[in-house]
Amino acid sequence: MPVERAELDVSDKAVQAARAAVAHVRRVALLGPQGTWTQQAALELWPGWPMEWHFGAPEQMRSALQQGEVDAVLLPARTSVVGDTPYRAELDAMLMLAGVRLLAQYARMLGYCLLGKDGALVSDVLRVYAHPVALAEAAPWLDVHLPGAQRVPCDSAGHAAERVAQSADRKSASLGPALAGSLHGLLAIATGIEEGPHNITQWWVVGRDAM
């Protein structure tokens, strides 16, 4: 069933409403590996709650939901800069599963960090790893500050941070939340990288109601 789009509301009232709608959820499938904006959003939706996180690819997340291994899935559905995300089709497919519905929508404003190894400078960076949506949202900053750097698409911010952590030099960096840096041993060498103050991402919590 098609889901009506909600406004990208980042107000405290909207956040509280989203938290109330998912208060029964304790097992959540998230885009892996760790360090994604989706994980950051999850920590904000269920702040300090006793949760069980399952990290994986979108198809693994759908399987976990279908098999009852998780109560819900959290994925970004759209952004104010690029529109529908690549995960929208997967979310729509999940909503076709028996007993599954859209539990809540959660939106927040993003401000990417450029994450690199200890001692790296912006001027050192020759490659930027990031999710395609992040590359699109940060393109204006990259065009000015790193116009010659190669932009390498990755499955997630966590995967991008992993690639940088595994690199042999300081010439690689990734785009993501500060959380990705802390989980993968990277430092923020530039912050506030975004297309503008209207850069908002909306996540959908798709799952089952409380039993």
C-alpha cells in the first residue's frame, strides 16, 4: 500500500511522537556495518533504551523482519536534497509483508564530517568514500575544497569508514557522522559538510505493532 509522504518535521513534538510510536520495539535491523547515519538516528529514537541491534544489508534486514527475528527495520526513505533514497523500493517491499506497517517517521538535519586517519589534513585527501546520497548532498563543499579528489560510492557510511580505516596512507577520507569515526578509529578533519540548512533526511520505522 502506498505511504503518504509526511513533511520533513524535525521539531521536538515530531521526535516525541516518533518515540512514542516505537516504544514497544526492542529488536531493530539497521544498515551495516556500524557507523551509519541510520545507527545515529536509531540511538536518538531509542535513547539509552535496552535495545538489540541487527546490522546487515537491506535484503538481510527484510528477511529478518519477515522471519520475526526483529521487531522493526530502520532505513532512510528520503532527503530534502535528493528526494527518495535508494532504499525506498526496499521499504515499499517490506510494507507488503503480512502484519507489517509504517510505525513512525523520523527526520533530522545532517551535517557530515570528513573523517580521516590521525594526522591527516584536508589537503592530503585524494579519495573520498561515501554513500551516493552523501556524495550528492556534500557535492557543493567537495567542489570547492576537494575538487580533484576521487569520489568513491559505498554501500553505507559505515562501509566508507571501514575502507578508510583499512587504507595504507592518509590520502583517503570518508563522509559520515562523528559516530563512524569513533567506531572505526578515525578523526574528523572537517565538520559541517552539507549542502545547506535544508539538508534533512527522513527515516522510516517499518515493523509490527506490539503483541
